[in-house]
Amino acid sequence: MRLLLVEDDNHVAAALSAVLKRHGFDVTHARSGEEALQALVPEGPGFGVVLLDLGLPDQDGYEVCGKIRKRTATPVIMVTARSDVRSRIHGLNLGADDYVVKPYDTGELLARIHAVSRRTVHEDAEAGGEDALRLGPVHIELPTRRVTVDGTAVQLTRKEFDLLALLAQRPGVVFRREQIISEVWRTSWEGTGRTLEVHVASLRAKLRMPALIETVRGVGYRLVAPAA
């Protein structure tokens, strides 16, 4: 996923960018509000999420958020030291999708990024009437929970289907093990890691595509979209 990080402190931006890149994000760093707005032009690369610091050198972050919302529906997460309720309400009223107060836990920030991007995927799918995902020869029918490979049905368990559908929402994006366990099994990571590994191995075997789900060592898994 492409992510726009709007942060004027180069040291903070470098440290956060390194963490985000380790978790599979393609990060673009903007040091001012104007740089951010230039990156968000329609002919630009497109971003899945904007992380917006409010203390920018050229204009207030709230003003930047309002301008962003006028030109794009890209989710915006405000990241700031302003912790009072009034500031949070003001940011959300301007169109921010979430508000994270510094200092923050990196794991929480990552979870919030995935949450707002996931909501956007679901909203886009509902708006477009999308009820299926196609990844090369793999066809996933969401309402019927049916999966075919080159037209041949593949029988999956409930959790195998949920795991495949989750990864297929964002081909190429790394999903952390903790996130997968939370969303598919609705529980915490402790004691469930081996279950995830078994389900990934089963999916690879049943789909007869061992390279479809890639293990990202120390982080999690991502789905590698096959050629049609």
C-alpha cells in the first residue's frame, strides 16, 4: 500500500518510515502541507492512507486536512501531540478518519492504518456492487464463499476462506500475524500462531499454488497476485 507521511521533522519521519517499510508500506514523505497537496494531485501515484502531522511549517494541519478532503477521499489519520478532546473533535469534523496522539505505540498506529484502509475497501466494494475478487486464475465469490482455480471449485474450510479473502483484499500488502489472528480467529496472537501456519500451508496445497501466499519473515504474510 502507498502511504503519504506528512511530517516536518526529518528524524521522526525517517524512523517511522523505516518501521512502515518493514511492514510492507511504500512510503512517500512530504515535509510541508504544500508538498502533501502536490503529492495528492489526481495524476499522482495515489495513496491508501495519509498520516498527517498537525504542526507543519507552512500551514496548519487542520487547514491541510480540509484541503485534502476537498480533492480526495483518501483516508486521513491525524498524528499529533494535541490530545485535548476539542482538538480531536475539530479534526474529525474536518474529515479526518482517525486521530492518534503522540507519543503512540507503533503497533496501535499500524492497526489503525489497516483499519481505516479496510473500511475504505469495504465501502468501495459496496458502492461498486463488488461481490467477487479475481486474482489471475483464482476467483473468490464473497457472498457464496466459493473459490475456483481455472474454473475448478476448491473446497475450503470456513477459516481457510476467511484467511484467503482477507489477504486478497490487498494483494501485495503485508498483513501482520497479529492482525490476521485478530480478524480471522477473533482472538489474540498467543497460542494461535501454529494454527495460522497450518492454515496457510493448507491453502497453498489446496489451491496448488505454493507461491500465492508469501511469508514475510518476522512480520506476517502477503498475497502475491498471480498472472492471469
